[in-house]
Amino acid sequence: MNFNNKTCICLTFFIFIVLMSSFFYKEGYSNNNLELIPGTYPQTTETPLLTDSYPWTRERNVGKNTYYDIWWNYPTFRVGSYTQITNNLKYPNNPDDGQCRPAEFCNVLYNDHQIASNISQPLPPAPSVTSDSVRVGYYSTPLNLFLGNQLGPQLPTL
């Protein structure tokens, strides 16, 4: 192959740019950055993160649970319940809900603690619409706050 002078200069310049960019480029990740740990530094290395919500068992080892032992901790309810209970609990009694990975971590760090009830209460009947109000979804809004034309026919007033 025959290289001319311009090709050699371009190739040298390209290699120089690649080497300098790899020298000055930083990913932004660091293994010794303590600000990335949530909470205050020495406390978060000694205690679990959810100790303000759930009582800590003071256990510092993994348990002897297997996946066969923990599957029953996952909440399951009948579908179509009139009490509005779903498997998606807002306030679990324990963060170990039967889906721990690995299974040895389930039921080790936290004891059960009821934060609040998971049963949602149904809303009362919708407010009635009067001549000076407009129904917006479930709620009733004063007519002077409703901007623009009203969609659909006017609901009968009581």
C-alpha cells in the first residue's frame, strides 16, 4: 500500500483524537462515592433502610428459607371482591412478601408491623348537580369555574 503525506497526517490526527478522548473521558460512576448511599453514612451501613417503618429483628445473617417455604407469604385474594381488596397492597405488613431474591433473605430483617389498613372505602354517592354547577367526573364544580362550552346535554337539576 502506498500512503501519501495527507493520509498519514489524517491517520495520525485521528489516533491522537481517540487517545486524548479516552484519556479525558469519565463515565461519571465511582465506587467510592458515599453520597450515593441513601441516608447518613455510618448508620446506613449498620442498619437496614426500612427500620423507620418496620421493626428490625437485629439479625445480621441470612435465613434458611427456600422458595418452597416463602411462596405462601405472597398476598392473594379472590378476584371480583366487593370489598375492593387486590393483591397490590398499599401497606404491606412486612416488606418480605414472598418474592425475596434469593429466598434466604425473606423473614430475616423485619418483623411484621401494620402501618394502615389496606381496605379501601367506597365513595359516597356523587353530589347532586344544581343549576349553578357542572358535574366533572365524580365531583360537582361551580358553573363559573368551568371554562369553555359544556359537553353534552345539561343534566337535570333537582
